[in-house]
Amino acid sequence: MSPNQRAWARFRRNRIGYFSLWVFLAMLLLSTFAELVSNDRPLVARYNGELFFPLFKNQAETRFGGDFGTPTDWKDPFIREQFDQPGNWAFFTVNPHSARSSNPFEKIPSPALPNTQNWLGTDGVGQDMLARLLYGFRVSIWFALALTVVGTVIGIAAGALQGYFGGRIDLILQRFMEIWGAVPELYLLIIFASIFEPSLLLLLVLLSLWGWMGLSDYVRAEFLRNRNLEFVKAARALGLSNAQIIWRHVLPNSLTPVITFLPFRMSGAIVALTSLDFLGLGVPASVPSLGDLLRQGKENLDAWWIIFPTFLLLVLTMLLLTFIGDALRDAFDTRKS
């Protein structure tokens, strides 16, 4: 068996980590295609013998007998009556609510308890909790993936330069990291949030400026150890360039801490985004987020159905990533047969 096959075999033997990986992938897949699971627009509809696909193109209300040229509100009782007539029908998703839709025709005040229309109730502004959780999880997890990838790439590059070349380059970068790490990150986030319009891209750039430093130390240590091994000296004797030696020989043998820490870095990214959203420094109000739900739960302490499912989802996600990280650590531990 190759080293990668042995690592995969060790990973599969960790049943909790292996099971957690599949559960996490299922949650990621479900949230990625959230529009097919939770949407206030039907997947397909038939009206007067003609098929429509409102999920991709929402027709004007006048197309279905309405009075206005605005996009169709599928919660409108008049529109529902039109599609209850013989020959007309509309096929909705499992949960007929989207993350930003509310029902102005609902007579129950918000936040509403779980009921047959809203399985997990509604939040403070009348939006469906299940849809908010599903879409908010997608935002959190893909933001965490993007931040992890960017931070990992920068951390590997910085650590590789320090560890492989050493000397003056290592000394300069170490002093730079000490100064850069002392910059108050939260204060800068507050300043930029007051100057620029909050967005996921702005948060990704700002958090990436500091998110690489922790990983670069581990990569630097691996490069310092591997650069003096015999296979690296042999590669130099054969005339390979520094870039070829780093890419072909040193980097593949220095990725163990990088792969092991990936799930934990994702956990940190999710917590960071949730915390900033809770403080009002994260994504715009139009973007569903778990931090916003936590803030609404704090403002509506009697509405347990807001904060409890959100907290449970965050705990479950953190546990899954922790179990996956533990399994990866054991998989790349060559002392385990």
C-alpha cells in the first residue's frame, strides 16, 4: 500500500471521524443546494396548460391573473387560489419558505412557535427558522472553506520561505510576523465596518490578513527539518532548482500539520464569522447568518426556538469538524500501524 492508502485506511478505522466526515459532507451538500429543499417559489408550475419554472425565473403576477407587474408572491392567497383550480398546479419544495421571505398574510405575531406552516417557528421578523438555518449554514461553511484555503495558501508560502531559505529571510519574516500579530484585529474590523459596506468579500480579505500566521509556524518547522535530509541534498546535487526542490520534495513531506489542522481552522473561521455577525460587524442584514439568529435569540429570550436550534447546529458542526480533525491526526501518525 502507498503512504496515502495507509493514511486513508487509518482514517477509516477511526469510526467516529469517518462517520463524522460523511455526516458533514451530507450537511454541506444539503445546504449547497438549499434552493431545491427550501424555497418560497415552486420548482415547477402549470397554469392554463403552460409550464413554468419559477425557481429560475419568477413571472410577473399579471401572468397568473394578478393586477400588478411585480414578481409573483407565491404566499398570496389569490395566487394560491389560482393554482387550486382544475388543471393548474404548483409543485413546491419540501419546506415552502426561503431565507428572506416572510408571510404578510400570516395572522400569528412574530416570533411564532413551531407549527405546521413553519416547522421550527419564525424569527423576530417572521422569517422561517428552518430556512434561515439552512441558508445560514451554507454561508458559514463556504465562507469558512474559502478563508481556510486562502489562509492555508498564504501560510504555506510564508512558512516555506522561512524554513527553506532560513537566515536573513527567516529573521525578517519572523520580525514582521511579530509586529503584524500585535496589530489589534478587532479594532481594524470595527473601523473598516464603519467605513465600508459590510460584505463577505471584505470579511474574507480582512480575516485572511491574520489567518495565515498560526499555520506558517508549523510549515516553517517542517521545512527546517526536511531541508537537511538526504533526499534534499541529493536533489541539490542533481542540479534541481530551489523551486523544484520545494515543490517536488520538501512540500509533500511537510503537509502533515497542514492537513491535520484544516478542520480546526474551519471551526475557527465559522466561530469568527458567527461572532462578528452577532456583534453586527459581519455580513449585511440581507444575508442569512447564524450570528444574526443568535442575536435575535438574545433579544427574544422567551423565543427558545430561535436560539436553541441555532446553538445546536453550531455545536454539531464544531463536534463533526473536531472528530474529523482527530481522525486526520491519527491517519497521518506513522507510529500507528
